[in-house]
Amino acid sequence: RELSCVLYMPTSGEPLVGDEALVHAARLDGRLLTGLKARVYQPGPALPIDRVISVAGSEHRLVDLVAAVLRRTLLHAREFSGGDLRGRVILTHPIAWGDPEIDLLTAALHRAKGGAPVGFLSEPEAIAYWATQAYGTDLLESPIAIFDLGGSTFDTTVVRLRSDHCDTLVSSSSPYGGDDVDALIIDYIEDLLAARGEADFVAQMRREQPWLLSNATRLLKHTLSERRFQEFQIGPRARLTVTRGDFDEIVSPLVEEVVTKFRDSVSVVNVAPAAIILSGGSCQIPSLVTAVEAVAEQFGSRVLFAGSPNDGIGPGQVVAPG
């Protein structure tokens, strides 16, 4: 099951998480909090675990907000497992996280009454271990390249799984993701409406109803990853038909940028990966998959998929994306 990390801070009581938080998105009162993982990881000197952040003029301890997400995640996990999770929890985290972030994650799990974690794995390690179970143990001892395009970051990692540990051969991160795809789509819609003399409509939506605009954009993006065309509509004025060809053209600058970065990063290893694993919701874009398949052909690698938010979460897993 997938659980959104979006939180909503009511004027009193506990933070709302996931779908319960998104119900309040249209209020535009500044109490909606997104990008939780980005707030946990701050490059530079280590920050205290009990540091506070301000949301709509109110201060909240970051560890408590992470605990709220973990508490809801554990609730769903218990529903699926049908029992006590103590001694069975393994937490994954971005590969850039170090001891300060992991200490905060451990403290948050304790506050969420999840007990002590059995261990920690970086997200690329977790994907690689999962791949050996899903696609075969022949991936052990071989380099595996992970192409992870999420909501706000693009990570390239090459790992080699040993029988008792995992070696990271290459790791790089760039500030690209699904949010950039959304921005490209909105710019495209704005240009089309400007040609009809209605350029002010999208600007008004950006100011007054950004979540409504964002949701319509995401629906368009996800639908065009599966269908040849889709109607984009917000109210009676913004009604347009966008084709898969239009979509490919819209996202082509981003696709070219991330695929080039991936190819360059993997080439540093000097050993072709046995497999390239596509991970992250933004890896459902058809033109992106085609471009990665072309790179895989150059390396002589096979392309594997770590699943999608709709059907890629395996038994015993609860995912809380950040």
C-alpha cells in the first residue's frame, strides 16, 4: 500500500496524514506540509533531532511529524500483516542520509511506538535486494544500475550485491523529478491558452487553486503514460486535448537531461551493469522508458522495473513516499 507523506496541521490536535491531509488542500491556509524527506536531510553541519519547523506560524518538532507518518504507516502494515511488527521493521532511506538523519528516523519510530528497527537499508540497496528476489539470484555479485526518478529528485546508483553486504560503486543525485514534469505541462497549457487569449487563467489558478491545477496536471501525466490522448479540463474555460505525441515533446528536455546524466554516471564504473532497474513514479513515462532501453542496449543490460505506485508494492511492504 502507498501512503502519501503530505501532512496537514490543524489548529489543534494531531497532524493529519495522507489522504486525510489532502482533503484540506483546497483551503490554501498554509497548513499543508509537503517534502518531508527534504526537510529531514539538510546538507551541512548536523542539526539536532528535536529541531523545530514553522508551519502557518506554529512550531512543530520535525521528529514528531516524521513519527506521525510512521505511525500511520505502521497502522497499515499491521493491518496487512495481522500482528505485532516489533522486531520486523526495516527502514529505508535516501542514500545521501547519514547518521544524523538515521538517528532522527530511529527516534521517530520509537515515538510512533514501532519499537527498535531490525535495520536500515538505503533505498538503492533495498531495490537491489528486492530485484534478486523478484528477478533471480543471478544478479548477485553483478553490478546493478538503479535509475530512480521520483517526485523531486533523480538518483543514479550502481551497486554490487555480495552474499553478506552491498557495495556502492557510483552514486549521484540531481534536483529533477515529477514536479518538473508537472511544471513543463503547466507551462505548455499556459502557452496554448495564451494563443486563445486566456493566458490569465493559469496564472489565476497558480495563485488561487494550485492544488486543483496540480491534481489536473498529474491526472494528465499519468493517463498519457497509458493512453494516446487525454482531455485536460479545469472549469469551463481550460478545456484542451493533449496527445501522447504532445506529451513526449513536452517532457523531452527533462528526459534527455536525466538519461544523459544516468549514462555518464554508469560509464564511470567501467563495467556494464547486468541490469538497469527503473524505480520511481516518474519512470512510467513511455518516452523515458524507451530512452533508458536504448542506453541498456548500448551497455548490454536488461531493463527491469521496480513497480509502479499502483501495482509495484509487494506483499509485506508499506511505502510512504516523501
